[in-house]
Amino acid sequence: MGVNLGDLVWKKDTSFNALSRKALVFDGNNMVYQFLSSIRQNGEFLRDSKGNITSHLSGIFYRLSKFLEHKIKLGVVFDGEPPEFKKEEIERRKQQRERYGLAGIKFDEKMFEESKELLEAMGIPVIKAPSEGEAQAAWFVKTGQAYGVVSQDYDSLLFGAKKVLRNYQDEKSFEEVDLQKTLEQNQLTQDQLILLAMLIGTDFNKGIKGIGPKKGLKLVKQRTPEQILRMIEKENNVDAWKIFEFFKTPPVWETKLEFGKFDPEKVRDILVYKHDFSPERVNKVIERVVRAQKEKTLEDFF
């Protein structure tokens, strides 16, 4: 679902060129659902000759290759187990699939393994988080291993991601959201941003009816954190303190992003021979990625 912070965040236009030589981490679940909802033919999912859905593989290869062509390093983080208090998580994900027109499709273990195999063949490390993928992705940014999180949702900001990249599928509307500038622009602390999001509604609580971003912004400045959390507990019947602390200190793997190398043969084997992708189209993209990785610029000599 994602928290509705769009009217409050500080953002600027960006581009693939501006992100060249940086490392980014994708919110994997968000990414795959986007591909499944948008990459279709005559309203139907792309499939191989055996009837297997391949829309997610098409998105991973063709859209993520654009980043690799610009010498942008990528990692992808997928959700692990939802926290105990996330009682409505299964229903939320079901509603999410319905919203994307995916009522009959679940991002299951098979789809995850297919995605992982292709991503790793492209040299992109895959991490399955202990809990929320966005929290793990934000941790990589906070520890300096990545520049930003790529996601359509703003939730990574609540976990402390310094930058969130959105709308990369259309470079004309490709934007970069800055956490620190968002806090400064709205005269908020990180704790107040989390409380504001909880008032509006997050993946863990419904929020309070009638409170949107602007009203919520006033409330977090007028009332103490204790007062805000009590309001949320009363309205949502949840352990608001536990949710608040989860945003502040979520479970993550303290690990290193190990970037691999793009393997043309493995990529070709997966897409062309296993899943019947067009050899001509696949080879053209492979050639561009390989060429980009071989190119040297002045930065390479310093």
C-alpha cells in the first residue's frame, strides 16, 4: 500500500546519467508487482511456450539493464517474514494484487527463485530480508553501501533511507526524494515523520479517519509522541508503541552488498532457451550492457 507522503516530500528530477556509478537497492516485491501489472500483451501476462508467466523476467531484464548500461550498480531486497503484529498483512497483499489486476497471481517461491536466478546472472545481488524488505534496503543506504532505495512507495523514508528513487520506468518523471530535505522543509524530526505516517496510515495500521498529510503535520507538532501514540491505539486497536519502535529499529541482516558480474551466457540461457525470449532482442541488450561495462571514462583512471 505505502504511506501517503507525496504532498510533503522534497523531491527533484533525476536521470540515469545523474546516477551513473552509484549503487541503488530495489524494493524487490514492489518491483515485481509493478512488472506483473504493467508488462502485458493484450491485457494478458507474458508467458513462455510452457505457459509459465514471464512478465517479471521481462521487466527485470529489459528495465534493469537500463541501469547497468549507465554503470549503476544494483541490489534487490525482497520481503522476509512480516512482523507478528502485522495481522492484516495477508489481506493487504491480497488487496494490493487486486489493485494491480493480479487477483489470481501470487508472488510465490517459484517466481522468487526465477527472479533471483536472473538477477544473479546479471550480477545483481539478491537479499531476502529477515522481515520488511524496505527496512533492509534502507539499512544498506544508511550504512553507505547504496545511494538510495528504488521504490514507488515512500515507506523506506520511515526506516531512514536517505534517498528514494521513483518513476524510473519513465525517465521524464524520474524523481529523487531526499529524506533530510523533507525533514527540514517540514520542520520535522525522524520520529515525528514516523508518527505522522502512523496517523495517516501505514502497512501496519489503518491511520485515523479524517487525518491526511497536512492535518497530521500539525498534530505531530502540537502534541507529544505519547499523545499521538495513544490516539492511534484508541482508534486502530493496535500496539502503536510496538509499531513505532519497529520503524526505528527493524530487524535487518548486517551484511555486505556483494556485486557480481554480468554473465551474458547465463542470461541468454535463462531467457532465450528456458523461456523463449526473442534472441535478437535479448542479444541487443546484452551487447549494450557488455559494451558499457568495458567502456572506460576519466573517472576510471583516478
